[in-house]
Amino acid sequence: MEPIVTVQDAVTAFEDFMEPTNGELDAIEREMPVILADVDLLDAHIATLDRTPTELDTRRIRRARRRALAARVALLNQTAAGASLPGGAA
């Protein structure tokens, strides 16, 4: 059996760059409400995979879809507000 040290050196050469940067972590934090809303929507859909959706399931999916859309709109509005014109002009 031959050692794979050369492969290990190639893989670990970028070890310092494998961790997310502070900017990437901040972006994840800003997007977290959208991510959680999408997870809730996915959970609602998964619950109905093996059976016919009831009226309660349909309402749950509809509410989860609305929350996901609202979270996306809030993120877009937040992003648009952060990208204001220089000099304070709207």
C-alpha cells in the first residue's frame, strides 16, 4: 500500500481558505429567515408525500409558501435599502 501524502498535501494546502469569511457568514445571517421559511415549506410538502393532502395540509402549505415569499420580499427590501444612492438621494 502506497502512502497518499502528496494527495493530502494538495488537499490541505487550501485548509486556511476552507472556512467561510466574515462576509460570507454575515450573508448567511441575513438570509437565515429565508432559509428557515424555505425549510418550513419543504417540511409542509414532505408531510403530504405519502398521502392525499387534507384541507389542513393545504392551509399549512399555503401559509408556509406565504411566509417564504414574505421572507424573500423582506430580504430584497433590506438589500435595496442598503444600496441607496450616494449623498442620501433616493
